[in-house]
Amino acid sequence: MIASGAQTHPAVWTAAALLAATLGARAFEQMNVFRPQKEIYAHPGTYGLKYEDVWLTADDGARVNAWWVPLPGEGPVVLYFHGNGGNIGTRLDMVKRLREAGASVLLFDYRGYGRSPGTPTEAGTYRDGEAAYAWLVAEKRVEPRKIFFLGESLGNGVALELALRHAPAGLIFQSGFTSIVDMGRVVFPFLPAQFMTRYRYDNIAKIGKLRCPLLVMHSPQDEVIPFAMGRRVFDAAPEPKAFFALTGRHNDGFMLTGGAYVQALRSFFASISAARI
């Protein structure tokens, strides 16, 4: 028992301050890297699209909600990894564009997003992506050579990690960054980002190991992730690769680019199919 009037040792105050600073930094990082939205206000049926509402299970037991939006025929299948905000219900315009490009789509919510319970983490998003890929291959019997990964913003980090593990038909790297540390330096230049981040999504360090065709898409008008980051990722990637410049801001470039966006996807899909003949 501490006697009345006794002073606390300075080391205790120092340890308490460090703990508080660490917890504060982690909370700050979490709220900036992941911005999940729980409410889902629309679904593919809202756009007149037939779909399956499915539940997947990650290898750690986490439940992952997903939508399977198929097209008839033997066309490409896109596994879509969305960005750090919203949920799958806010990605239906993207689904429409992918279908216009001739692809079936599986999109899923990381844990903590939409109806997927839990709290998102970098490792957790990889597990959720693995569950989505396994479902396509095991349940839908989709051949891996027909599966394309499309990452959007933060989702590029998940898509790239999965592409290194599974070598899909191709990787579409849309509006992506080099790393979380680099983004921290851009958004918070006054903070020591390299010492404050648990999450890395280190795309620039990983891209050189890619062993599938790559399409990088980025807009010079992107106000969130600098265009130069997209170029750096492209320059560091091995062949075969292609770069397509979008038009518009971070969240609407794929829409403002219009038909040229859809055609770029069609050309990417077709070039890979033709290379196999």
C-alpha cells in the first residue's frame, strides 16, 4: 500500500505517458487507414443485376459478406478489393463498369465493413481476400487462369499480396499508393510516419516480385493519392505491364473516364486471353 502523501516515481509517469502515446498513435492510425461504413443502402438488385448474397469464412473464423454478380458465358472473372471507405454497397457503379467490360464480379467486405463483423487489420484483410479467392475456386469452380484481381486505393495492397500468393490471370492496380508509410508522409508531413505505423501495405517493395500481367490505372487529377505514386509502382513492376491514365478525382476517375475506361479493361482482358492461344 502506498502511504498517504507518497510521490509516484518519475519512471512510472514516463511509462504511463509512453503507453498513452502508443495507444493514441494506434487509434489515430486505425481511424485513418480504415474508414468502414456499416450501413448498406444499395445492392446489385437496385441496379437490376442478378446476384448471390453469400457468406465466406476466413481461416481464423471471421465471417465475410460478399456479392457474386455473374455474367453468362466463359468470360473473365474479377475479384474486386475495395478501398478503405464505405463498403460493397458503395461500389455498384464499379460493378456496372466491370460488367460492361465483359466480366463477372465477386466483391466482398473486409471484416468490420458492411455486414462483415469484426475489426479490420492488415493481416485480416489478407485473410478475407483469401476466403474470397478460395470461394471462387472451390465453390464456383472458376479456373485461376480466368481470375483477375482488381484493387482500388487501399484494396491494391490486398490485391497485390494475394497476387503474389496465387498468380492470377492479371492484376489491375487502380488509384493505388506505394506504401502506408509514404501516404502518412504525404497526409501528415509533420509526423514520423515510419515510427507510428503498424500497417504497411508496402506495395513498392512487393511489386517487383509480381509474376502476372499488370495494368496500372491512375489519374493525374487524383487529390488523395499522388499520381507520382502510381507511376512509381508501374516503373518498379516487371513486364508485362501497361499504364492507363484516368481522368478525374480519386473516387470518380473510373466514371469520368467513361467508355475509355471500359475499353482499357476489355483490352487488358483480351490481351491476356490472346497470349494463351
